Amino acid sequence: MSARAAAATSAMIGLGAPLQSSTCSRADCKNAGRWRLDWRNPRIHSTDRVKTWLACDEHVEYLRDFLAARDFPLIVSELGTTPSPRGDEQ
Ligand SMILES: [Zn+2]
């Protein structure tokens, strides 16, 4: 748990826009992000328009379910790793 602040500062991002913050995207959560969720709303975003949320361990499932329930294309990856462009779970 203590290493996650350092991991969140990583600039090694190969997909999506630069991250604007390093904290969890869940409202009112101040935890450092450990996971990134790259997602897109097909109704309003073109294919190259990807939004990125960060999530702490506590909220990664919540945010993933939130997006999955809307059928948004979604890639969940551990921060600091390269997201799979194919979007498969795991
Ligand atoms: Zn959180």
C-alpha cells in the first residue's frame, strides 16, 4: 500500500490522454489511484477519444461496474503498465 503514491506519478503512459490527477476518480475519495480505467462513450466519443479514470483498490470494482453497466468499451489496467489495446478483461 505504501508504494502507490510513487506509482501514481509515473509518466509512462502509452494510451489515452495524460492523466490530470493521481487520485481516485470516485467522488469524495482522496486515495491515490492504483488502477486506470480507459473508457469511451460510443454515443458521444469518436473511436480515438478515450477518457481515463483512476481508481484506488477500494473503488476499482465500483467504477468498472459503473462503466460496464453502460456497455462502454473499457480497459482496466494496473497503473504503470501498458493497457491492452484489445480491451479484454484481466
Ligand atoms: Zn477510491
